[in-house]
Amino acid sequence: MLRLAIKTSIAGGAVYYSKEEGIWNEDTEKVYEQYATALHPHVQSVKQQIPLDIPALPSSGEMCFVAKHYYNEGVKNTIHFIHRLPCYLGQWAKKGSDAVKQALDAPAAQPIAANPAPAKK
């Protein structure tokens, strides 16, 4: 119960903070530019410490397109799964009933005697 409360509070806090930052408004490009500007000095310091080439952050237009694309793909796949759910449930029920029938039809194991008779010589 405590885990559920912690997870719910973290998710609620994330939604509240993102709403306060303006992510859910129409001006998400401004928020992206704000974060890109704020992260620029940190990226520069990491570049100086680590001798790797870090690619430049994509433009806000590209990020909006990618976010919209993957969101739409997620919605499409979710709707497709819900559409196919009756078929999936039928297949799972058939597999389950076949497994139960197979277990019931299997020959019963021979019972082991509690006190076996001693071997005759």
C-alpha cells in the first residue's frame, strides 16, 4: 500500500510540475528552448570533462514532430490491441482449457505403498 502511495505521489508531482512549467500549454517550443538554454552550460562542462562528441540537441520543431509521431503510434497500437482483445482472450481461454484437459486426461501416477512387503529370499 505504501509503494502505491509513493508511486502515485511521484506521478502526481510530475504532472503538477510539468503543468506549472507550461508543458501542457500550446507554447511547448518556448519551454523546450528554455530548458535547452538552461542545459547548455552543463553540456559544455561535460564536453570539457569527457572527450566524447556529444551531438547537438535537435531543434524544437524536430522534437515536436518526433513526440507527436510516437504519441500517435502509441495511440494507434493501443486501439489496435483493444480491437483485437476479444480474439486474444479467446486464444488464451482455449490454451488454458486445453492445458486443463490435458492435465485431466493424463494417466494417474501409481501410488507408492507406505510399507512395501519385504523381499523373499
